Amino acid sequence: MEARLKTEIWVGAYVRRCHTSGAPAFVTRKGDPDAGAVLVVIDRLDGTSRVFERVRDGKGALVFAPLTEWTDAAAVQAALDRQTKFDSDLWIVAVESRSGEAFLDEY
């Protein structure tokens, strides 16, 4: 049986990882602490942001894939609103990263 890491623990570790790289990260919506879905919003602080969602790849592993392209705040908020209506247990993490680095390739 595969052990699953609780979402709350993963989010806390991810926020710390971002902070250690000099990219402030904030939990803007808390979802189910055990198994909530996660969206990560990367804000380049130039008026553009991108949303990533955690999905399963072809091998069953959890990976992060872009939900949106780099776009403005209104389009990002619309994407977040759609996902929130669909999943009330959703977590949202906002990261301020001028370079656009998401720090998600390590997870």
C-alpha cells in the first residue's frame, strides 16, 4: 500500500521551500488537510501570473502542470473561481517569484 503525504504537510514544506529561495509564499485558501487538491499561483510581480495544478502523469505519479498560461490577474482569478466552485476542499498557494520559478520540479 502506498503511503500518502497529507496535503497540509506538503503545503507547509512547499511554502518553506519557496521562502528559502527568497520567494515569499502564502496559503491563500486552506482546503482538506488530508487530501485536498492544490493550486499554485506564481506571480512574477509584473502584472502576469500563472496557475499550476497537481495532476497524475501517465505513470500515476503526482506532478504539477500549468492550468493557465502567463496572464493577467483577472484571468487567474477566474480560473481560481472555477476550480473553487468545482472543489471546495482546494488549497491555493500564492508565490511571488520575479523570475517565474515555481520550485515545483522537486516534488
